[in-house]
Amino acid sequence: MSDSKTEIENVLQPGKTYRVDAAKFSEARAALLAILPTVAPGLTQKEMSAAMRAALPLDRFPGSTSGWWMKSAQLDLEAKGVVIREQSKPLRWHRA
């Protein structure tokens, strides 16, 4: 695994950044963008989680780690305006 880090944002904590493994984040980000639709209503949290588990390799993202990386990518992309959170019940996300 690489020691390279990247800074990510969190839409729920403006101005705060986190340093995470760059390679894993890049892989999770690409997978999330590939599964998210470009139009509303988008995917629910549960649907995103299931799709990410299927999209990410188990050897690099074992157990529930795919969910952590999915949420990290979703919050970062949302903070950057690449992903939109619909104000619906349940919440849904799609690409901008």
C-alpha cells in the first residue's frame, strides 16, 4: 500500500479537511461516480452501499471498509459540488 495521502473535505464540517490514503480514496471516488446516476432521484444510502460493495475489490476493501470509503467519497464530492443530496425521505444522492 502507498504512503501517499490526499486531503478530503466533509460537507457537514465546512473548512475541515482529513488526510486519507490517496490510492484507496481515488479508487472509491471513481467507483462512487460510476454508480451514481446523473439525474434525480438518485440512490439511497443503502443502494449506494450495496453498489460500492459490488464495485470495490474485497482484497483492498474487506468487510465494512467499503462503506467507510463510500461515505468519505460521498461527503467530499458533495462538499465540492460534484454530488447532490436530494432533500427526500429517504435521502438520495446523484451526480451534479
